[in-house]
Amino acid sequence: MDIIVLAGGLSTERDVSFKTGSMVASALKENGHRVILLDVFMGYSDKEENLDGIFDRADEISVKVDDIPEVAPDLAAVKASRKDQSPCFFGPNVIRMCQMADIVFMALHGENGENGKLQAAFDLLGVKYTGSDYLSSAIAMNKGMAKQLFASAGIPAPRGIAMKKENREDDVTKLPLTLPCVVKPCCGGSSIGVTIVRDAAEFKKALDEAFHWEDELVIEEYVKGREFSVGVIEGKALPVIEIAPIQGFYDYKNKYKAGSAVETCPADLPEEVSAQMRKYAEQVAEVIGLDTYSRSDFLLDENNHMYCLEANTLPGMTPTSLLPQEAAVIGINFNELCEKLIAISMKKYEG
């Protein structure tokens, strides 16, 4: 097959996306496909190109990827570096190249990659892509909306409220919250802009940080406990993985710096607890409509009460990412997993 692996974009998870994309592209090439790793925002070239035979020149055209920095990217600098300075999200030649592919492997993370907008555009353009559809992606990306669906389905989640920038309230005592609490962007990822607030004096600073990234926040009760994640493929949960940061919580640095966290799969849990967490992950996928693949994150407190934090529609895809680690436990290696995700995504377009 001729495959575009779409990465980069214009979100705080841009660099993480390149890491996913480069690993997926490498695996798919090893599987015998012709693969181009493409930056959806920067595109290919800065002028109209004759794209005949582009997959014969895949290695020449593909983006070259460096290691992930320990800080989020400077998106203003990324915008300024685009040669055509177009307001269009799609870089030069991106749409035409995606239309020429048999399928687009979505290696994007964060805004405009996971929020359904790109999926909706591809539906209108007739481009086949991996992962969930536009509506399910939009719901999962919005933490406030997802929490409402969790509640309707009986899936436990931390209590919380939404706050928009125009209705900002810096005095935490005026809100229906208790401290400590967690302040996070409503549609962000990779824990960027997330702060654990332990006293009222920290609250304003936490709002400043989160509103720097988005105009809407979710503020939740802080649940102290162990962190877990559960992947789901075609409605069936994978083994539970536990994530134990060496220091602090599972923030951007701890997620992407080697040696910053210990990950254990299968997680050391009583069978009934593991089974319940996997059941909740399957329910999350069902209620939101994530019918291809996804990954849900959980906390487990000292009394074995579990809380679903969020669902990820395009989870990280490197051999050491959480979903591939879970798949490996049941005998699916990374190359096989990439192939499987393409196969189940193609089912959407059959008939």
C-alpha cells in the first residue's frame, strides 16, 4: 500500500507526534509498504509540485525527526517558519498527497489532530484515515464533555467543573471545589498546562498557566493514587499498564524523557480490580464511539476506588509507548500492531 503517515501539525504535542510518526513510518516500511512521513502543517515544498511518482521518492520526501525536547514547542516560531505564511492549516501539497495515498495513518496528537476537525475534512475530501471518526474524536478531546458521558454511563471520574476565560474566577473559595485540585486545559494533552493546586495562593498561577494554552479549563478534585492506562482495540481491552513517575506526577517531561517513569505491564493488581478497569475502558470506548482503537487513563486510590481521567483517540505509537507495550504482552509486536490498526481502520470503508 501507499501510505501517508501524518504528523507534526500545530499543537503543543507537535514534537511528540513526530516521534510517533517516525516509528510508525519505519514499521510500515519494514512491512513492505511505500510510506511518506509528512508534516501536515509545513507540507511538502513551498510551491505547486508535480506529484507523480511521489511514493517512489518516499525516503527523499519524508520528514527527518530529532529527539523529543523536554519542553513544549514554540508554536509561534513554528508558524513564522512556514514559507508560504498561509492561514490554512494544511501545508503545501498536503491534501493532494493524502488523496493519492491508499490510507493516511494519523500520527497526530493534540489540537486539530485529535479534535475531529481533520477527520471531518478528510471525510469531505474522500481521504481514508486510521482511527476514530470526527464526532467521537471531538467528544473525547473535550474533557468536560467526555466527563458528562462518563457520568451518564456510570463510569467513575473525578468531580469537577469547567471554566471559560470570559468567566474566570481567581478566588477558589467562591467555587464548588475543595483543595487540593487539578487545573488542566479542557482539550489539551501530554499534561501540558496541568497543575496540582494545593493551596489558594497557587490557584491564580495555575489558571494563568492553563489559560495560556486554551480558553476553557477543567478543574477537578485531586485524587491521590496510582496511575494506569488501558488500551482498547475494536472494543476489546488490552492488559492494564501501571505508570509510576520517579518524581512528581506524569507530566510532559516524565512522559517523554527516558527513565523518568517505571511502566509495568501487566499491572500488579488483584484480578477483580484489573478486570473492572478493563471493563470501564471498554465502556468508555463504547459510549464515546471509539470503535477502532483508543487508550483510557485511570487513577486508583488507596481504597481501590478507580477514576477515569480521559480517553485518548490517537495514543502514542512508539515501541515503548503505553498502547504498544500492552499489545506486546498479548503477543502483538509493534510492526504487527501498526498493520492491525490499518486493517481495522480500512473496515470503515468496506461496502
